[in-house]
Amino acid sequence: MNWPETHWSGLKRMNTNPLPLNNRRIILLRSPEKSQKIADMVRKWGGTPLFHPMLDLIPTPFLEKVTRELINAHDTIIFASANAVDFFLNQLKQDNDNPQGLLANHRIIPVGQETANHLLSLHIKPSLVPEEYSQEGILAALPTDLEGWRILLPNNLDSRKHLEDVLRERKAKVTSLPVYQSVPVSHASPLTLNDHDFIVFSSSLIARFFFESQGKLPHIIPVALGQSTLQTISNYYHGPVLLARESSLAGTIEAIRVYCEQTAENH
């Protein structure tokens, strides 16, 4: 259509290009409370977010060991997840008005950008952020000789032991402290999946619980946060998997957006 040259010609034409996630469903396997920001991203780009949390998180008896004295006995704290941060700080708040202040003179190391962003939102500045969202990413970012380091590792009871084992091999003194554990969520109704649904996996544990709870799957498109999550998915699913370039949940939605735009260009 040729637009006539009138006094209306200077106005912007309406952009009729569909949004990149138009008519696409994105399945988020965490609670709505923990997925709201990325759900908003999905909606902004025209997609439909669906919540189907796989895990409930509950405290362990070890959580009571989180005290001022424990923190002072260490010089480095490695947070294995944003959930570990929350359980750890909430326990500290019971006896301390300013739990963030207790961490001020410590090296604070998150497992990836998502946990780093969460720390920053709580006014805790990470000492370093590994490029890769995995235990291997943390190890790659740390010196190979950790003699004299006293490391506290708040984590999930189901976490892999690889990180603490290698830290000890590097001569660090390590206290592994499972502050929470994951239990499967019981759903009243099963998850009904369609072909080409995107499913966001933010951890290996979520991936394992998901695939072990499902029967025959349609042609889904899994999206992995981190190499270890990707590896777990590949143990169950043998089709293509998207990998977030940035180690954050926002990175998974960005990976979906790029995929949809590239797919649209090729059609």
C-alpha cells in the first residue's frame, strides 16, 4: 500500500509485526512468586506464561546452625542458589537486626548471575560472579590454591558434592551446610503439554523431577539455565535444547525470544 503524501505522513505507522512470542506458551516450573519477573517478560513479548511448580522448599534441621558465631568462623560464603540466600538470611534475622552487616567483611560468591542479582536486591554486593551457572563455574573463577580460606557453603540437601570436594582438594577448610531441601509438589491435575511448548528448567533437580513425573512427551522445547541443567535434561530428553547465554532466568526468556525471531525469519 502506498501512503499518500499528506499532513498525516509525518506520523509513525503502526507496527504490525507480531511480537516474537505471539501465541507461544512458556511453562515455568517454579512458583508464581519466584517467577513473576520473567512471566512479565513473557507477556511483554506476547507469550503466555503458565505456572507449574515442581518443588516445594522446606528448611532442614541444620538451618538452626546459622548464627553470628558460624559466620565469624569463616571468611568466604558461597551461595549455591537464591533460595539458599533466603533461608540463610531469614534465619539470621531471628537474632540480628542487620544480617547483611554480618556479611560485610566476607567474600560473597553466588553460583551465577541470578543469585548475584538476588543478593544485590538485598543490598549485598558479591565479591565475584562466575561466568558459568554451575559448580564448575565457581571453581573456574577461584584460585587453584585455597589454603587458608575458610568457606561456608549454604546449599540444598540434594546438592552435588563436587564443589565442596574440589574446594577441599584445593586445601580450603569447607563447612557444607544444607539449609533447605526440595520435595516434589503434588498437583491436583496433571500438566497438559502441547507441541512446541517452551519449558524453562532453572536447575538440575527441577529437570529430574519434571521428567520423572511425565509420561510420553509431545515435541516440547526445553530451555536450560546452566550447563549442569542442560546435562541433566539430556539424560532424559534427546531432542534439541535451548541454553541461556546469561546465567539468569531472564537469560532463558531471552533465549526463547531469539529462537522465535530466528524461526520466524526462516519461514
